[in-house]
Amino acid sequence: MPATIKTGKAKRKELAFFYKTEDTLEIIGKGIEEASISPSAEIESVTDILGNTETTLSSYEKTTDLDPIYLEGGNKFSEWLDTLEETDAILDDAVGTFVVVKLYKTTEETKYVAWEQQAVVELTGFGGDTKGVNLPCTLHWIGERTMGTFNLSTKQFTADDAGE
């Protein structure tokens, strides 16, 4: 069954980011006013001796800035960021798994188009003002997306079958 985008302008709250833990998916976004997946294209243009220019787009590096992320006990994502700060985590220790859900695009009545992907998490600050301890970060998306569906009532991501 093809996916369907609901009629009308999609609301920003209908593009949701979740942090994946061992046992649950936790929504990210409280206090954040803007979060986008920003592509940075790798473009190469070559002009041959006849004056013809060929332009090639070979890849994208995609990032998402999350700010503010206030440290909140019981919030697994902010607690994990605090651990990254304490340990100066690098390499695999700074990689998390996330699920991005398009709540405006359905495949069935209760299933939304979604993908799971890993990201290297770069802490871009620590501290903040009188509003609380802030741990802003940038997600540097890595690897391939695993496309699938998300059930909002169960908060379950299901990967698409390879044969479909």
C-alpha cells in the first residue's frame, strides 16, 4: 500500500525525532523551537577543454542541531548527553540510534512512515543560563537509513521487509 500524505499543510510537530534506548523510544523536542535535518552536499564541477562544465553531486552530510536540551532526571536522552560530557566520549561511545517519524504520512490507519538511523552526537556546549543546565548537541547522521513504519500508540518502529 503506498504512503499517503494527509491533506493540508503539515504541522512541524508532525515530524518527530525519537532517541532509541534498549527498551523504548523517547521523543526529543521539549523546549526546542527548531530542529531540521540539514543537508550539506558534496558537489564537484569540472570544466573540460571545450568549455563544457559537468557538475556531480556525490553525497550529503546531514546534521541536526538540537538546542536547548535541558538536563532532566528521568529523561534518558539528556542523561546520556550528560554521561557523554562527563566521559569526553568519542568514537563509538558517541553514537546513538534515532527514529524519525513523519506523522503526516501514513501507510495504514495507525502506521506512519519512519526510519531508524545512527548519528554521531557532538556536544556543542555545556552549562547554560538560569533556565537550567543545557547540553546542546549536533546529530551527524551516519550510515544508511532503515526505512519502516511507526505505530504511535505502541511507540514501535518496524523495519520494512527487504523483499517488499
